[in-house]
Amino acid sequence: MGSISTGNNPTSILIRLALTAIVLAIKYQEDSYRDNAFYSKVGGISLFELNCLEIEMLTLLRFELYVHPRLFRQYAEEIARNAEEMRVEEAAGCCAQAACANCYEENDVRMETEGTMPSTAELVE
């Protein structure tokens, strides 16, 4: 397998983010899983980098990997709504690419007026 290109290009970053999230999800959900050497080879990055990314993601998540089902549904519905809005905007010719400055500004305004998504702690209480 070839390695994923290095640098700060969006594709490279998203692949690393997805790989790290998948590794953590597998380790959280499964009793039996492969070692990081396997996942790094499949993902096309070094074992050292995957280990660092795993530690960084766990730290950012404060080692809280559980997601309340209600919060998961809310985020899934929000993603589906945003995806549908983007399809409509693209069909209308708003975006030459999936994320233009106009869409970012509209989303920022909408998030400010609607408020943010609740945290898991708020849902559980």
C-alpha cells in the first residue's frame, strides 16, 4: 500500500481524522481488535503517527468515547439536513464547490440564532 500524502491538504487531514476515529471506535466497541501496526498499514500512515493521532484525539475528547444515542441521532439528523441543503444549493448554482464562503457565513448565522447542539451531559441530566 502506498502512503497517504503528507502535508496539510484537506483530503490528507480528513483521511487521518477518519482513520483515527475508526480505530478508536473499534477499540471502544470490540473486545478483539488488531494492533495499531495493522491499522497504520491499512491507512497508509506510520505507526508512530497513528499512535500520536490516537493520543491526541483521546485527549481532545477527554477520554469520553461514549455518545448518548439521542445526541447521535441529533447530529445525524443535522448532517442529513445540511447535506440536503447543500444538494439544493448546488442544484441552484450557489456552490461551484461543496463549501463556499456564502454557505459558511449562512451556517454561522444559523448556528448563532438557533444555538448550539446540546452536550452529552446536558442530554443525560
